[in-house]
Amino acid sequence: MVEFWKIIGFGLTHVFSTCAFFLFLYFINKSLKVRKVKREILPFIGLAIIFLFISIGFIIFSWLDYIWWTSGLLTNPLTDLETLTGLFIIGSFIVLTYILEYVFKKTKYFFTLYMIIGIIVLYFIEISALFLLFYLAPFPFFILFAWYYVFIRPTSGFLRKRMIIASLGFISIVVGFLLRFNFMSQFLGSYIYTVGTMVAIMGVTLIGYGFSAFSTFSDIRWKEKLREILVITKGGICIYSYSFEQKSPLDDTDLIAGGFSGIQGMLSEIVRTSESLQLIDYKNVKIMLEQRENVIFILILKEESTFIQYKLKLFSEEFQDLFKEVLQTWSGDVVIFQPTRAVIERIFEVDI
């Protein structure tokens, strides 16, 4: 008779596997939406493979455990399949290592090769658990180090909070996996198997929530793409401008504002649409536009970013709310818009 807590854990393992498979589909969907650039697609494909491996691996693990429990044997009768499934799970961590090294671009894939050699040795050569422990010891330290420099250090504000949440998700999966080991059940009780599965499910949820904050990996360094922001009236008068590159601000913003107003009208007429333009793409310069009732917001970028588009929309809404009454009776005094600087620095997370 299988213990109550083990049965609950067995059912929850299928829930966890389903969640992991959902993340596989989620990251595949993200890879299909990004631009057809290798550096944008590959990390999402890698994350998708990780969760596909985890999903399949944990389903097999759960049934292996069930067979072991019902057989009444002291050792698992399907040891070879259990080892192969374990290698499948380790393979997901190898893919994670590769992704981090691919984005980090500092370690020349040393840790990826190190892990691949380890999995080959583990499968073909009988080694002690102590040797394996020492062999894999550098791996978690590299993961923590690389994860910090790839996902947390370059970000700030809202995005950094999401990446920290995703980090806690990965840690939760590892902790949950460790709690599910049979020696833990023998030492602490069968309930720990169920607790570990619940912790792993929580980890998958946190990862999905964390990575939903941005659409491409280039969004991580979104602040490096900002150049200049202008607020202009429908008539082409610049009422406020701010340069994110203090060393090379734009000259004659009034002339530029008038030019943009004319270009927008001309291009809208050429493409025969009444809708306002949202993006102008010319070589290495991207111009993002957001139009409100009385003003047009122009953001000049080095590279397009969905997260920056979200920031521009947020800024335009707050600006409109702040100066709604002023714009209705505005007589030409631009000094009244000076509080805009504080709004820009807060929303675009400018380091002062």
C-alpha cells in the first residue's frame, strides 16, 4: 500500500510536469514573436528545451518512484531507466549553462564542456557519489555568478524585480528536486516528497511570471538603447526635450520637432492611413512615437525594444494626466513643463 503523502506527491508531480510543459510552449511562442535574429531567438529556444527536458524527466521519475513503491523492493528495479532520466534532467542544466555562457560571453563555454564531460563520465563509468559531488561543485557557483551578471546586474527597477523573482523560481525548482530524493523521505518522512513537489511547482510559476516582463533578451539592457526624448505639439512646437546621452545631446530640437510633425503627416498620407505612426526605422536609428490628444511623444533609440515602448506609453499617460488642464489653455510658455524632467528620470530609471 502506497503511503498517502506519496500518492499526493505523485499527483502533484504530474501538475508540475504540466506546468513545465506550459513554460516550454510559452518560450517557444516568445521565440516565434521576436525578430529573426540568432541572438534573440536562441536563448528562448534554450529555455524552452530546459523545461521540455524537465517536464518529460519528472513524469518518468514519478512513475519510476511509483513502481518502486508498489514493488516493495529496497532498490528501484528500473535503475538503468532512472539513471537515463537523471541524465535527462542534468541535460537541462547543461542547456541552462550554455545559455548563460552564450549571453555572458566571457567564459568561452568552459562550464558547458565541463558539464558535458561530467555527464559522459557519469553514464559510462561507475564513479562514487563523493567524486560526482566534488566534480559538480563549481556548477552552482557559476550559475549564480552568471545569472547575476546576465539577468540582474544590467537591469533596474521593475525589470530587476522580475528577474529576482525568476531567480527565486530556479532556486525553488532545485530545492524542490532535492527534497524529492528518496533518502530525504527516509530521513524526514514521506510528506517531504510532496512538499518538494509543491516547492517545484511554485518555482515554475515564479519563472513564468518573471520572464513575462520582457519580450526579447535585448530588453535586459534597455537603458543602453535610449538616446533622446521630445514632447511636441501637433503643430510641431517642442515643449520639452531630454537627452539620455548627456555628452551628445541633439541640437536645435525645435527644428527637429517641426520636421517630425511634417514627416508623420506625409508618411501617413503615403501609406493612406488615418492612424498615427508608431515607429520609424532608419539604419541604426529607431524613432518611436506615441500620440495623445494634444501632443506627440518622440523617443529616439539605438535599437527597438518592446519594453521601452511600454515605458514610453507609461510616460505619455502620466504626462497627459499631469498637464491636461495646462495644455488646453497653453499660451506658449514652455517653462511650465519643467516638472517633466522628474517624470522622465523616474519612469526611465535614470541614474542621477
